[in-house]
Amino acid sequence: MGLGQIGSLRRRLLLGALALIAVALVVAGLAIGLILARFVRGQIDSRLDAQIVSLASGLEPGPSLRLSRDFDAPPFDRPGSGWTWQIRRGAAVLGSASLVGRPLDVAAAPDGDDRPHPAEGSGPRGEALILRVLSLPDGTVVTASAPREALYGPLREAGLALAASLGVLGVCLAAGAVAQVRLGLKPLDRLRRELEAVRAGRRERVPEPQPAEIRPLAAEINALLDQNAAQLAQARTHVANLAHGLKTPLATLSLALSEPGRDPDGRLAHLVGSLDRGVRHHLRRARSAALTGATRIRTGLAGPVADLAGTLERLHAEKGVRVTHEIPPGLAVACDPQDLDEMLGNLIDNACTWCTGMVRVSAEGARSDVVVTIEDDGPGLGPEALAAVAQRGRRLDETVPGHGFGLAITTELAELYGGGLELDRSGMGGLRARLRLPG
């Protein structure tokens, strides 16, 4: 499988690094082996050349072929060792004890040169040898040899040590490559976690401080998030305008037709009801599509509740209403700030309207949801009134200003986000509204 077919960037980088390491180690091994071979061969040639020079200087002058002393020092004294020397002049031959009387078969060296040269030849038993030969001006040929094992043996031992060293080096380099790839890809892992945080609503944008290679990608992602947010805001504005343009006139018409004598047979009320249901159905679909973007909105609860509490206390200052609130720090909901203000505003304002003087707002996380509880110390509602008060346009006290749409709108918004609204009796004596929204 080629590198281009590998789906994992981490695997691709690791395989590329390991392949380069393997090639580098093979090339290094061959180069070091060649250098060692040249070095060992040079040492052998130097020893043979020194033996040849000693033999040439030890020849006695005269027609007979004689040496001034014995040159069979180790290892040239061991028969069959391959370490041999030989002097030939015409038919006369002198040889080392290691030859055991068997002459070397050596090709002649170049004439007129006073330095030893490598030669081609073989030993007494036809074995391969390393040969060095020197031709003297009087026709004397001096030869020295070493066994091939003198070259291959050290190379074999050095090669095993070299292979072990290169193997350890390769393991270290591979571990370094793995660590480098992991360290190099950490910014991508961090960017992935930051995008998950954006999608989950815990963060609005990808942080700008990034490595130089990742910074353009982070900037493009933030630009895309900004574009989506702008499109979402525009879509929500259109939906809100459409809602105000259609839902309020329909609700007003429905209330007008409910008066006695306005619609005797109920046909108009039925048509208006059908039209209202159709409009609300399509508005819900349009608004839901606008809210399901690439990012989730995360809105803290403490700030909006505190602002609404202060505002509504001033609006109901004549009654001396006091709104207390206990919101855990950091508690937030996946809800648009405007929708959250509208839902909480309707519920807290309703509690301030009917309370005797005290309204309490609290919130807690429940699994993946957040439950906001609004209670008051007013007269409260009975079971039948609780069932009727959530109906659109239904008001239990016509003397109190309003249109009767607050609780119905709050319920509709909460259901749009996957939550809901529950009404029951409060321990304070009045109404308790439990608003459930996604966390």
C-alpha cells in the first residue's frame, strides 16, 4: 500500500520516518563496512610489505640465494597458517617454514618499481591468499602472503558489533520518530478538542494562539463560525418578523371572533384556528432549522436572571415585590439569549404580578437538562385553573393587563429547544413554574 493510500496522517508520518531511518542505517552500515574493510586490508598490506622489505634487506650478496638470518618469526613459522614468504631467483627458491616446501604460485610483479604490489596467486593447496610481491633489479622476486581469513575474520566480528550498534540506534531513532510525530500532532488533537467544545456550546470560537502551521486553519474555522452565526441571526430575525407579522393578528382575530354574535356558526373561528395552527407549525420548523446550526448557543443563567430580577422589582415597586435568586455559578443552557430572556421574563413577570410580595428563582442541573424554578407567595391556582392557564389567549383575570399569551409562548419556546414547562403548587403558597431547558 502506497503512502498516498494511507488514511491516517500519524501512520503516514511514522511510516515515512521509519523508511528513511531504515535507508539511512543501511547506507551507514555499508559505508562503515567499506571503511573497515579498507582499514583492515591496509593493516595486512603494511605488515606484508614490512616483511618483504625485511627479506629484501636480509639477502646476502652473491650468486647464491641466502638470507643473513632467520625470518620465520610468528606467524610465518606455523605450517598451513597462510602467513608465508617466498624468495625466487631463477630456479632457486627460499620459503618460510609455513610453506612446508611447497612453493607459491604467484604472477610476476611489475618491473622497475621498488615498492611491493598486490599480486594474483594461490597457496600450496590452491587456497586464496592476500599476496604482496616485490621485484628486485637482479630478477629476484620476494613474495609475502596472508590468509583471506585475516581480512574476513576481523570484518565479521566488526560487522556483528556494527549491526548490533546500528540496530540499537535504529530502535532509538524509531522511538524518537514516534515521540516526534505525537508531539507534532498534538496541536491537531488540541484543535479537535476545541472544535468539540465549540460544537457542544462550551466555547464560541477556536482560540487564536496556535502554532504557525495551524494558525491559518484556526482563522478559517473562526471565519466559518462567524459566517454561520451571522446567517443564524439573520434567519432568526426573519422568523421573528414573520411571527410578529402573522401570529399576533391571528390571535387578536381569534379573540374577536370568540365574542358573542361575531361568529354564530363558528366557521370563521375554525378557519382562523386552522390557519393559526398551520402558521405555528411552519414557523416552528423554520425556527428549529435556524437553531440547528454548526454551533450550539451556550447562555449563562446567573446574569439574565439577575438582570430580570432587578428590572421587574422596579416595575412592581408599588407592590414592594422582592425577587430572590439562587443560581449556581457557571450553570448555563443551550438556548438563545433572546429566547431565554423572553421565557424567564414571562414567568418572573407573571410571578411578580400574582405574588403577595415575594418571588424566588432557583436552578439546578438534572442529567443533561437544567431546571429553572420560579415560585411566588400568591394565591396560586387550582387543578382546573392550572390546566386552563397554559392555553393560548386564556386569561383567568381580565382586570389584570395582558393578552394571555405569555405562558403559551414560553411553553412553545421551551418545547422548541427540547424542553418543557410544568406548573404546580408552590411550597410558598402560590404558583410554581418549572422551566426545563437543555444544558
